[in-house]
Amino acid sequence: MILTKTSHTVFFPGLNSLRFIAAFAVLLTHVELTKKLLGHGEALWLDLHATNYLIPLQGCIAGTTRWMAPLLSILGELGVVFFFVLSGFLITFLLLKEKEVSGGIAVGKFYLRRLLRIWPLYLLIVVLGFLILPYLDPFEVYQQQRYMWYGFGTQLILYICMLPNLSFAHFNIAIPNIGQAWSIGVEEQFYLIWPWLIIRSKNIITTILYFLMALIALKAMVSLCPNEWWDGLPTLKRFLGMTKMESMALGASGAYLVHRNKLNWLQWIYRPWVQRMAWLMILPLIYVMPKPLMPFFHLVESVLFLVVIINVSNNAQSLVQLRWSWMDFLGRISYGIYMYHMMIITLVIYLVKGRIIGFERLDLVQNVLVYLLSSVLTIFVAFLSYRYFEMPWMKLKERFTTIVSGEEARRQNRREHV
């Protein structure tokens, strides 16, 4: 249920908790990925998009894939897709609300709000990833680091210009300890174009559907082109593959349904069996998705995530509420959790494996220790960052706010319920 106490205040309960779950899912996958990059043979990470099996379940039955590997390998991708759907939902709803209340959208203020919330921490991570961490032994990831020096200046410029996904696609490598930043570029590029589409649109849902179909058609056409046609085609294919703006468009369609209170659709989404199906299908699909359909896997998951988002945030009878204060807190610092976690994981493995604690290899106990320390330290660093680095920028952001949302809306809601 949306708690809108004034025409200028919007608060969606439960979404912070979902943010934390998504960020933590990314952390779990990157523990296994970092273990593999650091040469630990017991790592459970595998590239599901390149597996020889049509479905991961076949690999598990054949005994060539451990049962937890597909799950741990895909959780990170699912977390990122969830963030894309949520971004499309929230940004579109707030833009529609601003257009309704103000009669228009102040695009300049919108860009300033996004810049003040996203860029400070993002640029800090870029500085750490390019100019500091590569020179510190505890953060060395040799398998990635040996390649990052090729086109170093170009990569740095692309990251500074908020094009990390283009850098990733062109050089086909991730910068050690900050590879997750590619998704921030996708979101910022979406924010760059989306307000103009909302402003100029006479029929929002038609605009969303055209955008969705055009993007899918573009990706399909490019994917069918032989790489020999143009030297830049492999880069373009990787770039479009990473640019999952169709997930954001699906999130935007949910915002339209909620904003316009389309009860014929919402009542169907609110049905208990639809909710159960959405929650229960998210993870099992990993094991049964045929390889030819993997390029569309994120679209299926996006629809399931959208059902979850609409129910948790807007349905008073939602089967899953997720309104615990501790999860709300972790969700508020989830941006920091997402941005810091890879460097923390690298540091923890360095400390655990034969350095300070003294284990030469990672067995069950040490793996538990890696997961535990990585989680706790990431949350601690994210909290410090949120409290002392991000909040001053967020307070500055409030000067350019038309529709109050997020943390300030949460505080207002709590005051009005006292």
C-alpha cells in the first residue's frame, strides 16, 4: 500500500527490504566469483550463459555441476535485474506523480537529484578501483588486473563519464574490485532519456510498450549479425546485452498501473496464487531454463520481480510484507553494500587464506568465515559511508526535490504515525 500523506510525499513500504535482499544476492555470487578469480578450485561460480548443458539441471544430474553452483552463480544477475526493475518502477512513478502535481517535470532538478545521490559514491569507487587498490597487495586480483592496463586511460575516462558498461563491453574485462559498477552506468543512461519520454508522451503505457519492443527488436537484429560485418559488432553486442533497459521498462509499466490505479490489472496481480507463483518461480527457473532461452531469462524474471514489487509496496494484503526495521535499515545502505562489497570480499579472502588467520585452503569452516566476514564488514563499511559520506549529499539533494520520497518520506511517515 502506498502511504501518501500529502500530495508531495510518496512512501513505498517494504521496498528497502527488497533492496537489501537484491544487494545481498549480488554479494553471495561475487564471493564465489572472487574465489574463482583468486584461484580457489572449490569455488562454485560458473558461467550459466556459456554452459554446455541446455539446462543447468542436466549438469547437476550428470554430476558435472554441484547443486548449489547454478544458484550461487545466478543470484548476482538476478539481484541486478531486480534493481533495474525497481529503478524503472520508482523513477517512473515519481515522474508521473510530479507531472500530476506540478503540471510538468523539472528535468534539470531530476538530473541534479540523480547526480547528488549516485555520483559521489560512484566516483569514489572509481578512484579507489583505478588509482589506489591496484597498488595494494590485499586487493590484487591477478586474473583481472593483468588486463586492466590495456587502454587504461580510455577505461578511466569512460568510467568517469558514467560509461562503465561501454568500457566493460569494449575491453571485455572488469576492473578488479569495482566490476559491479557497470550496472550504475546502465541506470544513469536510462535516467538520461526517460524523463523526456515521459514529458513528451501523450499515452504513457503506449510509450513504454513501444520502447520495450524497439529495444528487444534492436537486440535481436544486432545479435543475428555476423561479427565479420563490422569490427565493432562484438562490442555492440556485449553493450546491448548488458543494457537491460527492457527490465526498467517493465518496471515502468508497473508504475503506470499503480499510479493510475488500474484495478482490473492490480486485482489480478494481488491474487494470492499469482503472488505465490511469482515468489516460488524465481529460483527454480534457474535450473530448468533452456540455453536458447537464456537471452530472455531476465525478461521472465523481471515480470516475476514486478509482481513482487507491486504487492510488497502497494498491497495491504500482500502475502510477504518485509517491513522489519532492521531490513529497512539495511535497504537504506544497500547502495553502499553494492558498491563496496567486491573489494571487501577480496580483502577478506586475502586475510583468511594463509595471511593473518593462516589457512592455506578454504574448507567448509573457512568458507563460512569468508561469507560471514564479507557480509559483516561490507555492511559496516556501507553504514559508515551512508552516515558520513552519502548523507550530506542526500541532504543537498532535498533542495531540488519536488516529490518527497525515500528516506525523507519515511521520516515524515513515521512522524505522522506517532
